[in-house]
Amino acid sequence: MAVRNAADPEQVKEADQRVKRGREQETADFRAVMETAQGRRFMARMLDMCRWQKMSYVAGDPGETALNEGKRSIALILWGEINESCSDLYETMVKELKEKADA
């Protein structure tokens, strides 16, 4: 967050607090998605579509490789959010996916 006077400790402190509150809200939002079975299924699909555990390289096709790397970069952002805000719910998601696959 921008401040008018970076030499003013009060403005810097307020800006830091705004950033912190914003990040806390983002984390809470992400956790809210993962707290529902529908949200976990959605996130599992997103991670899969973004190729997060798949090789990006496509022999002889640098364009496809680059596209796959772009998808994977999104998956890594999602994975970071999961680790930061709700790693416990990731374990639940994996368990639910395994149960569905076994059914």
C-alpha cells in the first residue's frame, strides 16, 4: 500500500496493517472455499487442470511446454495458498478423492 510520506512511521505502520488485514481476508476466503466438500472438489479439479503434478515438457513443442508451465505456475500459487491457510483440509480433500476413486 502506498503512503504519502515513507518517512512517517505512523503512515508506514498503517499501510502495513492494511496489507496484513488484506492478506488475512484472502486467507480466510480461501479457507472458506476449502471448508466445503464442493470447494475441495473444485480445488482438486483446478489443481489437476493446472497440471501441478505433471511434467510440463512436450518434446518438440516449446509452445505447449510454455503453456503447461503457465498452468503449473497457477497450480503452485494455489498449492501455496493451501499450505498457508488450510493444509489440514488438503488432507481431507485427498482422503475424499481416494474414497471416490475406490467406490
